[in-house]
Amino acid sequence: MESNRNKRVLLIDDEEDFCEIVMRILHKSGYEVVCAPSLHIANRELSDYDPAIVLLDQNLPDGQGLNFLENNKSMLSDKRVIFITGSSSRAIIDKAISLGAFHFLTKPLTATALNLAISQVEKNN
């Protein structure tokens, strides 16, 4: 059962097209992906779905990814968070890393960048 959990990804992003693209890319690599379009739904999925990897967008309809990281440290402690932002602001990226994000990606996202980040997560598990 544990190895099954290692293939679970929670994608927290409100852009439907983006979610579909990421899901397609990760499904090809054998991952199960659930998309949460808001932080409220993400909170529920963290416990119900229990993913090993969380892809977290910065800007969501009900808050900021950085605040979510800060407010949910205990729920995220056994998960690898890959922070996603449309901004290349070093301050945002540094803050995400300081709050426990394992890696970061900037939008627009490429399949290569996503697969590389996921493989780095696997190597460090």
C-alpha cells in the first residue's frame, strides 16, 4: 500500500486546462493525480487522498499558496511539495522553500521541467 501512496499526487490549481495537461503528463509516468481547484478542497484532499507529492500553485481563488504552506506545515510534513508560480520573483520562491517546499516550478510549465522535478522527488524519498 505504501508504494501506491508514493504515486499519488495532489495538484492544487484552479486552471482547468493546466490541471488536465499536468494530469496527462503524470499519468503517462504511472501517477494517480487528483486536482483541487481551491485551498478549501485541498485541505480535504490532503487527508482523504493522502498524496506523497503536492503540486501547489501560488494564486488560488481562496488564498495564496505561501499562506497554505505556512498554515499547514504539520499536514504537509510527510509530503514533498513542489511550488508552482507564474511569477519568477525570487522572494516568492525563497519564501516557498523556507516554508518547506522541496522544489519550485514557474508557469508556463514544460513536461520536461515537471518530469525532472518529480524525478528529483523520487530520488530524495
